[in-house]
Amino acid sequence: MDEPKKKSSVLKYIALGCVGVLVLVTATCVGLGFWAKSKLEKAGGPQAFATQMISKGGSALALPALPPEEREAAKKVLEDLQAKAKSFTKEDIQALGNAMDRLNKAYKANHTITPDDARAFIAECKAIVDKH
């Protein structure tokens, strides 16, 4: 008669262990969600975060490819891009992403960015900045 009690006792420990793991996983997921939300808010929202990533990537590829006399103006466009990021629409972010994709494709095709590639990227960024 004692044997069935031992089996049910073991099942209780197994169930409690599973519930404990489930609670830990849920708490971790909720914590990561709050952390990600705070990072996005700190960046200024999803638009600003996406714009920062595009601007940083674009400046790393485009600015060195430009002649020195054009770099300051291009840098100003990228700074304005970040400053106005909160007002960008989904379409603006998509257009920036497409511009960055074209710049990356040019780099992959030639293993370098030409001044014309860089100018085209900066022109697309400027068109979006000028809308706002």
C-alpha cells in the first residue's frame, strides 16, 4: 500500500519541477520583453532605432567613399536623418532600408563603394530628410 503513495509523491515532484521551469522561462521572456521595450524607447522608438542603424551603416560605407570636400555635407544629412527620425513614417523607413540595401549590394558586387554609389545613398537620405 505504501508503494502507490511513493509513485504519486514522485509525480508531484516532477510536476512541481516542470511548473518551476515554466515559471522561470515565462519570467525570462517577460523580462527580455521589458528590456527590449526600454531599449527602443531610449533610442526614440522603432523608427529612430531603425534610422540609427541605417545611418551608422551608411556612414561607415558611404562617407569614406566620398571626396573630402563632400563629406561634411553628407555627414550633416546623416545627422539630420537621426534628428528627424521620430517623425518618419513606415514608408520612410522602408525607403531608407531600400537605399541601404542598394548600397550594400554595390559593396558586395565591387568590394568597394564608388563615390557615385555614396552620392546616390546620401541623395535618397536627403530626400527623406527634406520631406520632414
